[in-house]
Amino acid sequence: MKKVFWLAPVVALIVFIGLYVNSRKEIVEKAEAKVRAEVEDRRVKAAEQKRLQELASEKSRLDKEAKNKREAEEKLRKEEQDKHRDEIEYQRDTARRETARFLNVVKELKEAFEAEKKGKEEADTVIKDNKKEKEFLIEYVAKARANEKVYKDLLVKLQELEEARAKAAEAAAKAAKST
């Protein structure tokens, strides 16, 4: 019996150790499976997180490129608008300067026209006065010629009268001498 007392606990211990090792193995396998599942789950989550981060990064990069492209297009459009506005402003200034220059030319031409018109009026007045003077001189010359003829006729008559008086005085002197 001594063997039974000693052998039964040893057999029970061996059975217990066997069961313990067997159950321990299952527990360890379960724990390892759980750990592997958690690791796999973390790896999948990390891969998913990495994929999401890459997608977000790619989306962010694409958004940034699109934004940069829009900004570049907007900047180019604004530069073109500014350039167009500057060109229009330059053309407007040029047109204003040309208009002012043409207005000055028109003003100068009007002044020159008025001066020429005034000069023409003065020349017409001088021509009119000259015509009047010419008519006066022609009339005066005609009257002077008529007066000259009258005076010549008068001188001729005076000479004839003088000759007749001289003859009469001579005849009176002869008659006075003869008497």
C-alpha cells in the first residue's frame, strides 16, 4: 500500500501535469492565436491606415496641384486683365493726347482762317477804296481835262482879246498921233 500512496499521487501528478501541459498548450495556442489575430488585426489596421493616409496624401497632393493650377490660371488671367486694362488705358491716353493735339490744330487753323478772313476783308476794303479812288481819279482827270480845255480855250480867247486890245491900243495910239 505504500506504493499506492506514493504511486497514486505521482500518477495523479503526471495526469495533472499532462492535463496542465495539454491545457496550457491550448491556452498558449489560444493566447498566441489571439496575439497573432491582434497583430494581424493591427497590421491590417496599420495597412488600412497607411492606405488611407496615402489616399489622403494623394488627394491632398492632387488638391494642392489643382489649387496651384487654379491660382496660376487666376494669376495669369489677372495679369492678362491688367495688361489688357493697361493697354486700353494707354490707347485711351493716346486718343486723348491725339484729340487734344487735333483740337489745338483745329484751333490754330480756325485762328489762321480768321486771320486770313480778316486779311481778305481788309484787302477787299483796300481794293474797294482803290476802285473808288480810281473812279474818283478818272472822274477828276476827266474834269481836269475838261477844265484844261476850258482854260486853254479861255487863254486862247484872252490872247485873242489881248491881241485885239493891243491892236485897239495901237490903233488908238495911231489915231491919237494922227490927231
